Amino acid sequence: MKSTTVTVIDAPTKNVFVWLEDTDKMKQWLPNLVEDVPLTETEDKIGSRFRQVYHERGKDMEMIGEVTAYTLNERMRAYITADMFDLDVDYHLNATAPAQTELTQYTEIKFKGFVRFIAPVFGLLSKFSSKDPTAEAHAVLKELCEAEYQGSL
């Protein structure tokens, strides 16, 4: 299942990028993220591994990720694996003005085991749902980035 989410944020790319990699900032806009711990770090970030824990529906879900592409203030991509799915998340930041960033998130989810057989049903149902978790997270990110940037002027 693939998706693309584009959000225009009134803040420079360097201000937005920090919200994608700072643990404390990520917890403010990524729903249910309770833990983000580096496991290994490389100098150029590519190959760095991390562990994340999300708390959903009363349970903790652990995921292990690896940074697969990294260009400071421009791009960050990670491949993340969990028990029921693998997730490829690719963030692209484009300066559309000196203090404006277009953030594009490409996401691909590959379900595992039994879940892969029922995933198409969830995909179909989500098309009719008014809730888009990625868009909602981006809306929070936009609000936080813009408030922080405006407060620094």
C-alpha cells in the first residue's frame, strides 16, 4: 500500500528538518510515539539504526528502523520493520521560498503474515474514511514548525 502526503510549511527547510530527526520533537507530532532510541549511528547517518515504540489500543508496538537515505535539510528515508508490517518512509523537503518548505512524505507499507491477506480490505475502507493519520500528523507538524519559527523571529 503506497501513499503520498504533501504539506506546505511556513518555515525554512532547516527548521522543518529538525522536527524529523529530533526525538523530543517527533514525540510532539507523531501520534502515539512514546520511545525513539538510537541503536547505532554512522557519521553520514545512512545505516544508522533506531528502535521506536508506539502505544496504540492499549499495547506497545516495537519497530526497528534503519536510515537508508540522508541529505541534511533535504531528504531522510528510513526502512522500518515491525511484527505485522514493513514500512518505507521517505521525506523530501523543498524550499519553495526562503521561509517556506514543501514537505513530501512517500510511504509504502508491506504487510506480513495473515495481515497481508486482509490488508486490501483495510486499504479500501481507509479510502472512505475521513481520517488520514499521516495528514493529521502533518497538520500538527505544520502548526508546531510555524509556531516555533514565528517565535524565533
